Amino acid sequence: MRLSLFRRYFIAIGLLAAATGFCQAAEPTSRTVLVLGDSLSAEYGLKRGSGWVAQMEQRLTREKKPFTVVNASISGDTTFGGRSRLPALLAQHRPGIVVIELGGNDALRGLALANTEDNLAWMTQAAQKAGARVLLLGMQMPPNYGQDYANRFSALYRNVARTHKALLVPFLLKGVGDVPDAARLFQADRIHPNEQAQPILLDNVWPELKKLIS
């Protein structure tokens, strides 16, 4: 039986209201960037507000990109820690973009590379299933870890990004940890980049991040 004009009218109104409600609910989600990292993103040893994540938020504001940045980084965190924390963060903040900067501490603690790769893959998929786009920030190990180990470690980020179609910054510390005068860009512990290095880290991240916010 053909629907009456009034019935079709009210169905159309209902569908429009539902669609409008969905858009209103989704909009804040797409405007949140969640950064899940370790001390490199948590401003370890730095003045508050001077780290690359804070500078990223400032640049977004200058370029009139209406995004809110949530920095959920914790010094000393591993991919295991990030994996356990991510579900609650996704539920709380409903981010449109998730930046994952984890894995360095896994290597420093001698954790199995297969587990690190599995955790990164799990976090990437979890974020994507929650409706977020993912940017992985890769790390590299110094030569004293052995060339084979260093190659396999850096490759796991590429593997995850390629398999799950995430964007990738191959080496967050490019221009900081791989230059002849690197010592001037690190704190006294020779592990954590100093304030002078933070704009370089942001410049490494920004080109890939722009692909997600444009």
C-alpha cells in the first residue's frame, strides 16, 4: 500500500532529525586530537607548555584549525601501558585523531619486539574502530643495540602502518638524535630532548598531521 503524504512527511522529518542529531554528536569527536605517548610527549624535564604537543596545539590555533588536543602521555609508559589505557581514553574523549608515540621504552626494557608490534597494531585498530584516524610516531634504536635489532625495531612501525593503513612518521627524533652535534639538543641525561629540540619534533610530526586535519 502506498504511504500517505502525511506519513511520508513525518518519516522524512524523523530521518532529518536523526541525521542532524548524529552530526551534532559526531562533531566534537572529530575535533579532538588524542596523543598517547611516553616521556618524549609528556614534557619530561621541560617547562610546562614547552613540549612539542603543547606547541602543536598552539600551531593549530594559529592556523585557525579548531581542534582540541588531549595529551594523555605518561613518562616511562610502554605499549603495554598504552594498550591498557586506550579504551578508557577513547570512551572519554572520543577523538577524531589518535597520535601514538610509544615503543621506545619497550626496547629499553628488552621487551619482545613481536609483543610491541602486536600492541601497536591493537591500539591502531581500536582507535580506528572508534572512528579515529591514526598517526604512528616511529622510533629508532642507537647502534649499540646491534644493527639487526635496530632494523627490526624500526620496521615494526612500518609494518603496522602499512597493514592497518595508518599514517607514519618514521623517526620522531629525526634532526635531533641523528645529527653530529646531538648533545646540544638533549637534556643532561642524554635521553630526553631539551626545549630547543621541541620545535624540531613538531616539524617532524606536522606534515603527516596536516593530512588528517585538512
